[in-house]
Amino acid sequence: MNGPSAPPLLAARMAHIAPFEVMEIQTLARQLEAGGRDVIHLEIGEPDFRTPAPVVEAARRALDAVAMNYTSALGIPALREAISAFYRERYRVEVPAGRIVVTAGSSAALLLALGVLLDPGDEVLLADPGYPCNRHFVHALGGVPRLVPVDARSRYQLLAEAAAKAWTARTRIAMVASPSNPTGTMLEPGEVAALAALARERGGTLLVDEIYHGLTYGRDARTALEAGEDVFVINSFSKYFQMTGWRLGWLVAPQAYVREIEKLAQNLYISASTLAQHAALAAFEPATLAIVEERRRELAARRDFLLPALEALGFRIPVKPDGAFYIYADCSRLTQDSFAFAREVLGQAAIALTPGKDFGFHEPGRHIRIAYTQPVARLEKAVARLAAFLGKGS
Amino acid sequence: MNGPSAPPLLAARMAHIAPFEVMEIQTLARQLEAGGRDVIHLEIGEPDFRTPAPVVEAARRALDAVAMNYTSALGIPALREAISAFYRERYRVEVPAGRIVVTAGSSAALLLALGVLLDPGDEVLLADPGYPCNRHFVHALGGVPRLVPVDARSRYQLLAEAAAKAWTARTRIAMVASPSNPTGTMLEPGEVAALAALARERGGTLLVDEIYHGLTYGRDARTALEAGEDVFVINSFSKYFQMTGWRLGWLVAPQAYVREIEKLAQNLYISASTLAQHAALAAFEPATLAIVEERRRELAARRDFLLPALEALGFRIPVKPDGAFYIYADCSRLTQDSFAFAREVLGQAAIALTPGKDFGFHEPGRHIRIAYTQPVARLEKAVARLAAFLGKGS
């Protein structure tokens, strides 16, 4: 047997899976913190809010009342109904509970959707920059991610025109995220409809990641489910409902696929966490919605503070992000190597940022992601430190 | 778009994934129950015990004390350490916490192990009969399951001699389960060592499912980790600790693979349930172990009641199961079609059983799985009903 650094046999897919660069930043951050430095964490992709109290309370009640057995692979009926009702009330869209599959986070939702759609060698169109795990899921199933470079001209979104050009005989899926991670931009309903029409025309499928829905500022998101019953949508309790560690999400699929998804879910997951499912029943209660809407306003205030402050420091943000809790800043006036820049900012200003490299191959060196998952007071401190680091005074 | 029964595009892998036959039995059972019949469920693969109170109590404390954020993809350090300590205390084997990966059930442990080891077209040797999900995981990753028929002569286990014969140039993994589902039989330590030596000699890997450890009767299981640091082992909190719905398990991997497994887990799962991880810290406490050991004695009593009773009814059980909570009975003196038999037993005796078809292709028609996940009083009732159904009086 070889040493720890060289596994004797390693699947080829692992060569496609780069470690997250931000992990190196986090390791360095922990070293600084161990040495007593106060590091401001603007690299973390999860809210700094605790799970809303009514959800925690529902979990507490379920611990007493519910035997923690496996559930149906599709999820407990009450939660599927509650999600269906949420689509009716929030979006004015009818989505039958029978099309909703409760999953172990949106991670599982994505694997199930790709699992029933994708054969080895099939291609999936993805925006670059984008959430890096998406292309790794495609690799895991033997598919081929086709990264389509996007920039400010399309608001960092993969639009139908670019998707049509990139579409080949092996393309099966166009996947978009609205709001997007890392850019926070949304697709317009007309743009989603055009993508759905393209996929339909080419005999493929549109798959839309809506996990940052609810965290949009100044405008509400509309769901891609409006664009037709043949669209796949993934969503999550993680971000808007602040339930990251509970690992619960859902998939809305065309009716024709539900039985197949159920079979795959039975085999790959058995079922999602029983306790998380019962807790999530409280997510749609008015008391919870009041809490998460208040937090949404707080996130909007953070964005509105940070955008002009970063621009004043020399970052360029050509497209104002609509949602999520990220700013994808062009730092090319400050550096051509955002990874080196992130290390310097950490070392000298004690601020952790995520370099563009983590989101793809299209101009990563001139971009950096700033997550506003810290209170405004911390963001003010971060801006002051950055100003000092950049020699701009403050 | 086609109708609900025909998805317009379907991945080829789905053709390999048969629905569980037992689902049809369960649907029929629910219909009977809706009509007022008292169905005895001997088809269910999870214990009828509630999660032990100290584990539930630990979850309750964590709900107050712990922010439910993502954890490290490898699991919280305290739980990895606790599992390592459990190997030391229970098995007298040193397994560093650094080799232990906490996963979203053993389902995730298996996908991660296969994910880092298996390229498309690579073969995995599996015993037939066996747990059907295993071969579907292999398919999901583009691998090829090679089912090796096993019978009473090898105690329904895949032994080194048969594995050596089935091994081809494309074989990468031999996977065994001890105790096995559906047969409940264990491998002897010498048999595990021979499999590990074979895998080593052929440049492959031995992967051992130990999820029913702790539920063995009359003898304790030894872990395959004794057989070398190059063996992969998966385990779970589901069965012995009665935490099925919590979705928590673990993988022990050779040190050389841990970094790769971490990368894959970050991408495919992010992390396992935070609450479940904190709850599971209480699994190894003396109070919990006292509860699960008492339940183990209860399961032993059920097995010891059911084995002779079934034999008296005409079932043949050529190998006494060592563990799990299953009896894999040869029903060929009663029927040549165990699926039809299961439907008749349900309709006429209101007992739900799992037909052999769910476990593979080797003589499924003459086998049936009986799960003793019900109290002895219910098992007595089941035996009386079976006797009446078979015209044996009681």
C-alpha cells in the first residue's frame, strides 16, 4: 500500500473535482485566529442567523411525538402538501404535491434530477461562473459539464441565445440558478421561458436552481415552474429558512418522472431526515415567515451598505445583485490574481474572501466573492480594514 | 410532452433499477388495513424500537445549544473521536479518528466509497442474494455489478474462492455484508482476511458493510478493519442504535483516501445532519448501550422463537442467521413462486413478507425474507395464522 498522499486506485472522476480554494483561505484564517487575530468571515455561504425559533420548537415537539423511522422516499405527505400550498400562496402557481419530492438538501435534489435524466457522455450546459458542485454532480454520473462563459452583458446568466449556440447533439440539460451563486443575479421570467422553449425544441430539459428564492431584495422572484410543467426546479430550506445543517430541500419534477425519482431516491437515500421534515412543517407558518422576512430586510441593508462601499474602494460591480447574500466583484483594478489577493487581504487585513477560482474558469483571477453573512457593523469594520490595506484611508 | 407514464427522456441506468417488490406488498397491506384488517408487518427492515431516550435527550440539548450550521464534510471532530473510541473499546482495534468519515446514513458512505474507487465500466463483486441498493449504487456511478450466486454451502456469503473465480481484469471491488441482509449470516474473521488478501493480490479493494453489527446473537462480530488498513468499512447508527430516520452513518477508509472522500463529500453532500451528529454523541454512552443491549436480547429471543416455528411450518432455514433481524427462508416445499406466495399470505393470513425477488436473481422464487421487527406476541400470532393458512392447525 502506498503512503497517505497516493491512493492506490482512484476513480478518474476525482481528477475533475478540485478542492475548494476557499478551504485554504479558511485554514489560514483558523491559524490567524489561533494566534489571536479577529478575522472577519466574508467567505461563508450560509447565513449567520440561527434556525427560526418556531422551526426549532417544531423539532422539539417532534422529538416527543414522532418515532424517527424512515419516511416515504418522496417525503412525508404533510410537508409535500405544505410546499405545494407555499407555491400557491407565495407564487400563485399550482404545483400539485404529487410533483414535489422532499430531499436531503438540494444536493440530493440535484443528484436525483441528474440521475433520472443523464446518461454517461451526455452534456449539461452550465454558466461559468457558477456554483462549482453542480459540475461535479454531472461528473459523478459520468456526464460532461459544458461551461458557458457569462459576463456582465448577460447579467452573469446563461441566456437562451448562448445556450442555443453551446447546445450539441449530446446536450440534455441546461441548468441555471436564479438568483445565482456567486453573482446574486436573477433571470427575468421571459428569459426563463426562452430557455424552457429552447430545451423543449431540442428535446432536452431545463433545470433551475431556486435555492436563494426568498432572499431577493427589492423584487420578488418568480418561479421557473411558470414556464411549463416540463421544467425541473430544485429548492432548499437552507438559505431563506436558515436550516443549512438540517439538510433538507426539495425537487419539483414533471409528473412523468416522479415514479422514477422515487425509485432512485429509495435506493440512494432511503429518505430525508424524519426530524428535519417535521421541523420544516413550521417553516411556512406566519410566525416563521415574519422572522425570515425581517432577516431578508437585514440582508438587503447589508447589501445596500456594501455595494457602494466596495465600489468606492476600487472594486467594480457592473451588475447589482438581486439576491442571495453574495457580491461577485471585479477586482481587476486592484489585482490580476484574486487568489493571491485573497491571501494578502487575509494576512494583512484579516478578512476572509472567496477567490473567483472556486466558481469556474472564466476570468477567475479578476473576480472575488464577498458574502454578506455578517452584521453591518462587521461589514463596516471590514470596509475600514480594506481601505487601510488598499491605502485609501477610510 | 408525453403522458405521466412515459418520461420523455430517461437515463439508461433507470432500466437497471427495479422497484422493490415489497412496495407492492405494502400497498396491498395498506388497502387491507384501510378495510379494517390487522396486518402483521414482517417485511419492514427497521427495528420497532424508538430511538433510545439518551440520544433523543442529546438532540433536545443540541437544539438549544448548537447553531444548526453545516459541519465539516468529514463530520464533527467529537463524533469521529467517539467512533474511534468505540472501535477501541468494543473491538479492541485502533482506528484513528482521521480515517472515520461521518455520513448521511450508510447510503452516503457507500456512494462516497464507490465514488472514489470506481470508474465507469469497472466491476464490483456482490453476493446474490444481497441488499439490492448496493448494485444500484454501482450502476449510478457507471460501474457494473457482478452478482455472484451464493447459497447455504457458503452460508450465503461471497467467499474468497468464489470471488477469485468471478474476478476479472475490470474488477475493482469485492463487497460483502456481515451480517448480511437478507440472510443474517456473518463472515468468519479468516474469511474476511482471505477476501482482503485476494483484493490486495489483484490490485482491488475489499468493502465491508457492517451496518448490522451489534445486532448479532450468541456471538459478537469482529470488524473487517482487523484485516488490514486497506479495507473500507461502512457502518450506521440506524440499526443497532435504532436511528434510522436520523440518516447517519460512517465510513472507515484507508488514510490515503480520506482527502479524496472529503472532496467528494463536500460536493455531493456538503455535510451530514448537524443535529443527528450531536445526538449520536450519546449513542456510545453507557445508558444508551444498556438500552440497545437489552433490545439485542429481545431480538435474539424473537429469532429463537421464530426459527423452529417456521421450520415446523415447512420452511427450511439451512443456515441459522447470526444477526440482523432477518430470516431468509427457503419456502420451496410450500411454493415455487415466493412472490405469489407473499401475496397469498398477505391476502389470506394478513402477514406482510418480502419476496426473494427483492434480493437478486439467484433462486428468488424459492426464498422469502421474514423480518422479526415485531414483538414475540405478534410473531406468535403470525405463526398461528401461517399455520392456519398452510392447513397445519396450530
